[in-house]
Amino acid sequence: MSLTGACYRSIRLALVAWMTLVLLAAFSFGGLLLNVPRIPILEHTARNLYFHVPMWFTMMALTAMAAWQSFRCLKTGDLECDMRARAAVHVAILFGVLGLLTGSYWAHYTWYEGTDIWWNFDPKQTMAAVQVLIYGAYFALRNSLDEPEKRARISAVYNVFAFVTVPFLLYVLPRQMESLHPGAEGNPAFSEITHPVMRLVFYPAIAGFIGVAWLLYRQRVRTYRLEAAADRRGSEALIGHMH
Amino acid sequence: MRRWLSAAWALLQKDLQLELRSRYVVNVLLVFVLSALLVVALAAGGDALDARIQAGLLWIVILFAAALGLGRSFVAEEERGTVLLLRLNATGTTVYAGKLVLSFVSVLVVNSVLLGAFLVLFSVEVARPGLLMVTIALGTLGLAGATTLLAAIIARTARRGPLLPMLLFPLLCPLLLSAVSATHLSLSGVPLGTWRAAADSLLAMAGFTGVVISASVLLFDYVWHD
């Protein structure tokens, strides 16, 4: 993936415009164009759908990307793939934390309205927190490996290994347990309870957040490249100095 | 296939012999699980615990024991300086298979003792002993399967100390949750078909174990060779 600066900047500009429209649509009140259906307790908090759910879609996309880059790294031994996997995991953790925050904040005023609860051990919520921890451990593992090639290979193995266990966390177990999330045991699935008007904002929001994640990911990759180049120059200068 | 089996068997025999000579891992783990159980019993202060809490405590002790004992298998090879010879003489998958069976057997031995002590200390009544045994065996296999690859990973790192629990605990959450709910069912039982009620959890455990072991077999070579 080699993008010229101009191409990258125009994609960024398009994304900014896109996200501005999404945000405007998400908060358009008073029946201007996209009002949300008013359901008791939920009321306007239903708009959290545009933020909370895309966070998870984005995190899934990023972890899939990270696993793919790690897989490529194992096949080719290319350090560039390792950088990309690292950047993807980094941004994935950010979106995971945002997903947890938006979910827990929203649930405090809806599911647990009238109580003092911020965090209840809802299976899906807990599993998502576990997934963030799994990817946090990825960075701890990286820190305990010094040699770049070895670090790339070993952390790629861990990343692929972690990715194959994620479906159990997010899809198998939460469906076997009682949960307040849609699609859990006895609850209607997302598609049955979401009003068509909300989908007009929801799907563009998913695309927009994935785009934002892509921008952040590119930024991180470029930073890592510069850091690696600076390291190389530094060690060359050091060797030159010693001669 | 025949040669592969005999190579894996030879590696397992070597490790079993070393373990039988020193009994290091099994002894450490036995002392650990028994003292952990005593601490739990003291903390409960003689109160009768709910079956769900009992199941949870049992699996927490098992998980900590595994994180403590199983990290040794590859680190020991590095410390003895035998890892290079092993790398030259054996293929990755045979090493993995040998270590996996060794981990499984040693944790199974420890878990059987733990289970006996647990049943006596907490005076637990088991509604479905067969289900309990199947759950423990399946859970142990999943535990050994995930831990073997991670143990090989941490043997390659510089700072090994607290790394294994940190990598292991979040990854094992799915297995642990299913194991706890199956154990809970086996302790308390349900009027109509305990086995059928536990089928979901057992299937999830079997699926997790299968996925983890297949992924480990495919990935092991990348950890094992330089």
C-alpha cells in the first residue's frame, strides 16, 4: 500500500466531510429530517447506537487486519507487516476502550436507570473487556522481546493465536448466557428492533468510524516507519563514530 | 505417521522420566493447590458456599496452578541447555505433541488430588459425578492445549516471570466460563436432564479445545525455529 501524500490528504478531507455529515445527522433534533423513534426510558439516548455499535465493528475490522498482517509477517518475515499489525492492535485497543465507555455510560442511564450501577457483569460487556485485555497483553509481550525479527515473529504467533479464540468470546459464549444485549438468549436480534430511519445514519456511521480508524492506523504506521529509520540512522552513526 | 508417533512418544518418555526423577512440577503444584484450597476454606470461615461459587473457586485454583506449573516445560529446556539439541533432533510438531501430553497428564494428576481435597474440605455433594469428571478432563485438555504454545512463547522472551499468567488468563476466559457453568450443573444438578443442560457448555469447551490445539499445531514451528 503506497499512497502519495496528495491522495492521502484528499481521502482525509473526504472523511472529515463524511463524519461531519454523520455527526450532524446523528444529532439532528426536532423532526428536521432524521428523528429517532421515541421509546420510554431510551428516548434520545437511542442515538448512542450511532457511536457504541460502530466502535465494535471498527474494533473487529482492526483486529482482523492485525491478524492478517501478523499472518503475512509469519509467511514472509517482513518487518513492515509487523509494524502494521502493531499499529492495528494499537488503534483496536483505543476503539475497544471507547466502545466500553460509550456502552457503560449509556447503560447507566437506561438499563440501570434509578440505580447506582455503572458496570454490571453482562456477558457481552465483560467479554469485550477481556478482549481488550488480550490485546493489551500483546504489547506486554512485545516489550519483553528485544531482537526485532524475533519480536515480530513471536508476537505475530500470539496475535494469530489470540484472534482464533475471539469468536468464542464474542459470539459463542454471550449467546449461551443471559444478557441484556440484542441477539442474546431470548432477546430479539438487532435487525428486528432497529427502526429503518436509524439505519440511514447507523450504516454511514460504521463506514465513517472505520475510515477514521484507518486514518489513525496509517498515522501510526508512518510514525513507526520514521522511528525505525531514525533507529537505523542512529546505530549507523554510532558504528561510524566507533571506527 | 509411525515415525512421527514414535518420535513424540520418545520425547514424552524423556520428559516423564525427568519428572518422575525430580517430581518437581507435580510436587510444586500439589503443595500450591492444597494451600490455596486451605486459604479459600479459611476465608469462607466455615460458611456453606453456593454451588456456583464453589465451581468458580475450584477453577480459579486450577487456572493459577496451571499458570504456575506449566510455564516450566520449555523454560526448563532452555535452562538445561538442551533446547538446541532438541531443535536439531526433533520436528516442531513432535515436540509440541510431547509437551502437550506431558502437561495434560501432570495437570490431570494434580486436578484429581485437588478435586478429592475440594470435595472433602467443603463437604460438597456431587449430583452428577460423571459430568464433573468429564468437565474436569475436558477443561484440563483445553488448559494444556492453550498453555503449551504460550509456554513455548515465553521461553523465547527475556523477562519470563509474570508473563505467562498475563497472556494466559484473558485467553482462557471462554474455557473457564464454560467449565464453571458445567461444573456448577454437575454439583447442583437439574431435575430434568443435567447432561442436556450442560451440553452447551461442554460443546463450547470441546470447540475451544479443538480450535486452540489446531492453531497451536499450525503456529508452533514459528515459535520453535529461529
